[in-house]
Amino acid sequence: MLLGASSQYENGNYDLSSVTSDDIDPGVPHGQWLRALTETAIKGDWMALAEVRPEAEDRMGRQQAVDALIVAAAFNGITRVADATGIPLDDNTANVTTDMRNTTGIQRFEYGEKSARYG
């Protein structure tokens, strides 16, 4: 799996707006399964995850599916800790990620005072 900057080294053409849109092909192998796994896990929809995971494992391979869930959980946890403790996004990261945040549409998930921290 690739993050935005690392995709440049892979000569990939990945559409980051696919992160928040089911209608867009992300351009990565098993993109729909990666999205399905991470969405159901992050939403805490355990019944849906129990349905999605076996098919994703069949299509992607068990280890890749598990790795995707581990990465999703780690990023979700890090974000929740930062939000819960009031850690603001530093200016450099905010500046560097402006285009990515706008492209993916993740700004729309912000709430309350949090939105002021992300520019």
C-alpha cells in the first residue's frame, strides 16, 4: 500500500479523491477491498467487517488484508489520540497536506473547534 508521497517513487498515478468516494478507482491493486476493509473497521461495523474480510482475504491474500486493517487501526488510533488531547496539526504538515486534504475531501469530517486547527 502506498501513501501519497511514496507513490511518486513507484511511478504510480493514484487518485487520492478515491479515499472518500466509492465511485473512483484508486488505481492500486485491490483498491475496492482496501476501502471496504478500512471503512467497515473504522466505522466499527463489526458485522459488515465479518462479511467483507473473508472475501477480501480471498481476493488480496490473508496477510495483505490483515496488514490493511493494522494500518487503518494505527492511523485511526493516532488521530483519535491527537484529537482527544488537543494536539494541533503543525503548520508545516498543514501546509504540505493542504492539497491532499482538499482532494480527498477529508476536511468535511471535521467538527467544532477542530476545523480551525487544519486551516
